[in-house]
Amino acid sequence: MRSKVGMSEEDLRESLAEYAHAIYKARLATGPGGTLSARLPNSSLIYVKPSGYNLGELSPGDFVGVDLNTLQVVKGDLKPSMEVSVLAKCHLARDDVNAVVHAHPPFCIALSSVDLEINMPLYPDHVVFLEEVATLPFYVPGSEELAKAVGEAARTHNCMLLKNHGAITLGSSLREAYYRLEIMEESAKIIVFSSLLASRNRLSKRPTSLSAEQANAIKKLQMEAYRKQLAKNW
């Protein structure tokens, strides 16, 4: 486990490769799809996945250094992800956003395609790590319209569901952003399965979510506060 204090560019590149592989192994993105970026705290230089590469085949040296304000490549020879503008808008939205993950988790996409509500906390981790998920309409991938919409949502949200496209999660560390992605997909999976079961058994169309009182009780647990803080470590 790494602390962000004294973290080097080499450490950051190793973490990017580690979590890129984790996203691929979890089947949260396939083929050349999905991307991620990270920066050292307070830096205007972000390291971005190169375009056209599978997340599972990346090495630390493959990530491209991009100036956050100009989007010009300043380190590396590869072409940055087509979503580099989207990633940059997230980093620029808040000073605490050091990591951004964008993937194509299948249950999130399935849920969005039929307009099922993802803000339905059915288990504790949803409450603790996701809070409210912003839901965005479909925009063409790589477009300025998508970048603008995501940047606006990133000001007040850590998680975004993109209709018929995928998910974006933010974090003060790559670990935190990745945890949010995993939990977001798990939540979508539980919602899809519970909705199917409710329909099959002729129950209410809407699964029973945790109440506001239950959610607040979970948020107040000291152990949950510890787990949430731990996720901020690189």
C-alpha cells in the first residue's frame, strides 16, 4: 500500500498499470475500450492510457503525460486516449480529483439502456462509497459535448453513469476511483437481478432499497469511516 506523500512519477505509473490490469481482469472493459488517468497531487500533468491499447496489456512506461490545461502531450510517444478531454475536465473540476477511471461495465450499460434507476442503495457499500450517482444522457464518445457534461457533473459527483456507454468514477487515489467502479457495477448487477426476480414473482416492480434512516446509520459506523479513508491511499 502506497501513501500519496512522497509519491514519484514511477510510483504513479506503476499504480496506473496495476489498476488498468485490475479493470481488465474484472471484465469492466474489453478490447481497446476504457481508460484511466492520474496525477500527483496539485500537479497540472496527468498520465493517461494510450489510445488503442487493451488495459490488460499496458506497462508503466506506456502511459502518456498530458498537460492538463492544453491537452498537449509532454511525455511519451503514444497517442493519448480519445477521452483525454473527458479525463481532463474531471481533474479540473475539483482539486481533490487525482484519479479518473472510465470503463464499460456491462450491468451498468444494461441498466442505463432500459432506464433503471441506479440510485437505489440495496446494500451498504453503495451507501458508503457511491453516494449519489449522476446519470447522463448519451453523447458521442470523445466529443466535446460529453466532456462538458462530465466536467459539470464532476463538480458535485464522484460517480457517473453514461447512458448506453459506461461509467466514470473519480477518486483522490486510483484505489478509491477503482473501488467506486467495482461497487457501481456490483450495485447495477444487484438492481438488475432483483428487478428480474421481483417481476418473475409478481412482486413490486421496484426492489426494496435501504431506507434513509438505515443509510444514515451505516454512514455513521466508525469502521465504514475507516474503510472509506483507507481507500484514499494509493
